Amino acid sequence: MSPVRAPLPGNLFDVLSAAAERHGERDYLIIGRREEVATFRELAHRANRFGHLLAGLGVTPGDRVAIWMTNHVDWAVASYGTARCGAVVVGVNTRLSPREVAYLLDKTRPRVWILEDVFLGKVQASDTIAPVLAELRARGAREPLVLVWSASGARYPGTRDWQEELATVPDSASSLPGAAELIAKSGEGDYPEAAGVAVILSTSGTTGAPKGVMLGHEGLIKLAAGVAERQELGPTQRFYSVAPFFHCSGYMHGLLTNLIAGSTYFSTQRYLVDELWDVFRSERINAYHGFVLPLQEMTHLPGYDHAEIAAFDRAWYSAPATLMQDLEQRIGAKMCEVYGLTETGGNVSICRTTDPVAMRHDSDGRPHEGIEVMIVDPATRQSVPDGTPGELCVRGWNVMRGYFRDAEATAKTIDEEGWLHTGDQGVRLSDGFIKFLSRIKDVIRVGGENLSPLEVEEVLIGHPAVQEVAVVAGPHPRMVEVPVAFIVRRGGVAVTAEELEAYCRERLANFKVPTRFVFMDALIRTSATMRVQKAALRELLTAETHG
């Protein structure tokens, strides 16, 4: 099935307008158990009005508009409305502290800062606005106009209210030039590097400190179209993800991919496994994208029966091959791997459901057409033969424009030939498939041997008592580093460290066997992507070593 009609418009708002014409009153975005629902036509109408509101507040092409909200229909309204007036979205992680938010706002210098007043039941705005603005003043940075989105109707001094401001915009607002014309002027503003940029997403990047990744309209649209085609999405499909909209997984893989495909996108303000199970059953979900944990937890709910979600037939995420095989058997849906990072718009390669099962589970698919992947020796930056691990480098139309207001970091990450050095270790397999192994900084150097933690994790996850595992480098006086395994045991199944060690010794070389097994109730994960925070696990070991 091919859901995309070529050629697609060249900017996000016009893509929305075209989808509204094509799909009209069909559901586009649904939050939770239908607490919020927007059709394609309704969202286009609301985004157009919001774009006029932003222009009336002084936002001009190339200006930045920061959005600090949990997943709501109005997050999408604000995002597409920002494109409508030629401005650039800045996605803000909802778990950031006031100091971290101030840093990001100082870096991106938005004209307007949109924020939700309540996150996950806790009042945030009253505790956040003043310290963020005070931090900006201390930095000598420009203070943005603050627009508060409030479900309760609360008011905050010195800010504007979303609903009150929007009420001033005529229902049939049409005073602005077209979005394409405005976006074409985006390079004429205070930062010419913002020309054609749709969104700035925050990431630690490949060089350490938090940075703003600039992603352009055309690259994002082409990427989402490619993902939609490989995931077989179309107007009859119903797609689910728990990913936050401020992250590539929710922004490109969720909002934009389903917009282009014409499929219905189900999301949530806050991940709850009971809600996920209810939605999968009642809404006849077909496809899933995101993180493995929700699917794992769903299959362990009391009364889980995959016959109740028979419409669900495919999923994309990253996990050890043995875990993917286990989930495919439990759920009866095809499990597929995917690889990408924020600096590539969220995707580089992705498996198809028609790929051989070994490739779906133990590779990250083939790169999209026109995207090149090269594996190099991290020390020499020379390419290595297929089958040899090295750093994954990417070149093509999906690569970021650069880090906003950070030319030095951009130059360190993208070389003179246009190759993005990802900081990820990977390998090229047969027939053009590639496989991510680990972050290079996560590689464990045991004496003179390099060990990918993924190899050990794939063995351990095959043990019936292991639900989750993360392997990191632990300090060692003679070997410098040794593998240490953090284990979450499967409920009701007992296992000892000695048993796991023996299990590993039967399947791994001696230097790959963890020297220690640490049992935890849950692994430490990021709030946005649910990825295991290996740096935090290493810090636990370091702190323990130093008492």
C-alpha cells in the first residue's frame, strides 16, 4: 500500500491543509481514551487561526516559538500554527527543571513561550514562570511573551491566556500570505540559519552538552513519507505511540507520518499500561511505534489475551532480538527494528514487515533511498569492511541543518564531506542491512578487548527469569573496565547471580561474562523516550567504588 500522493507540499502547514482536503472529517489525532479528538479538517482550521494569533503577537518568519506542553491536540495546533506564520517550533521536554528550561530558551531565543499550567496533576506554571524569567534576565537574554494553556482556567500575572487570545482571532482568519511564502522569508530574520527550518529539538547530541537540532520542512516531510510507506500506513490504519510530541518519535514518527499517510494517530498524555490495553482493544489498533516497554507490560497484564487485539499486526522499536522474538510469539504481530537519532530527523533505516524474520529482529533495516550510511574506524575515520564494527556515519537529505547558534559543535559533528558522525557503534550486514550495536561511549574495554554491551544483553534477555537487563562498564583495578549487568527479574521467577553467571558462561567468551549482577525493581529510564539511562547506572557503580 502506498499512502502518499506525490508530490507533497514543501512545508508542514500545507501538508496539513492538503490532508484536510483529502480526509476531511476523519479522525486524525486522538488523545487517551478519546478525552481529546481532532479531525484532519478541524486541526487545519485551528492551526490556521493559531498562526494568525502568533502573527498578531509579533511572531515573524524565522522567529522561534517554544512549546512546553504534554501531549494534547493543542500541541499539534501550536506546532502547525507556528508553521502557518513561517516561524520555527522549539520542542521543550516537560520534565526539565526551570534552570534547564531557561538554558534552552536562552539558546533558542523564542519570541513566544507556550506552556501548559499543569503537568501530570501537579501545578507547574506558578512555580516555573518566575524562576525561568529571572534566570533569563540574569543571563541577559531576551524574555519571550508567555502564553499559558490552562485546562482549569487559572490566570497568571504577566502572561497571556491561550483561550482569551485565540478568541480575538476571526473564525475565518485569512489575512496572512501563504505559509510557503512566509517560510521562504524565514532566513531574513535575526538568525539566517533558521531558513526553511521547521523545528528545533533539544538533544545531548553527539558531542555532549544539550543542543538545538535544526530540522527542515522538506527533509522531515520526505522522511515521514518514507516511514509511512515502509510501515504500510494508509487511511484505514490506526496507529499508536506513547512518545511525547517534543521528541522525534512523537513529532516525526507520530504527528507527521500519520498526517502524510492519512492514518489515525492515538497518543496519550501519560503512559499507563491499562489505558494502552483499553485503547488497543476498543480502537482496533493496527500498528505501534516507539519503545518496547509498553508492549512488554501489556502482555503481562492479568487476563491478557492477544485474541482481543487481533487487528494489531506490526510494531517498530529497538530491543534485543530474543525479546522481539518472544513478543512476536506472545502478541502474534510482526516485530520490526528501526534506527535513527534526533540529528537525522528520527530515522535512518527501518525494517519492512516483509523482510526476513532474522533481519526484522536482529538488524535495523535498510536506509531510505538517498540516505548513505558508512561504517568507519572511530580513531582513523577510515571506512571498514562489511561485518566489521565501527562508527555509524550518515549523509543525505535527512541530516540536520546543524545545531542552532552552535557552529563549532556542528563542525565537530558534520564533516566537510557532509557525513554526520553519530557516536553510535554499528555494523553493515548483508544485502544493505545495518545494525546498531551501542553508543561508542558505552563500549566496554575489557583489557585489550572491546565488548558491545548489546551482545551480553541479548544473551541475558533469553533467560526465562530476566524481564529487563542493561549491561554497563564497571571499574576494575587490573582490567580497567569489566561488564556489570543490572537485572529486573520477571515477576514470580527466582534467579540468583550464580545461576545467571553460569548461563552466560555457556554462551559467551569469558571476558564477556558479567563480573557482577545487580538486581533492581526497575531500570533507570529517561522520561521522554523510556530508554535506559546507562550513564546513571555507571554513576551508581562509580559512587559505590568511591564510597
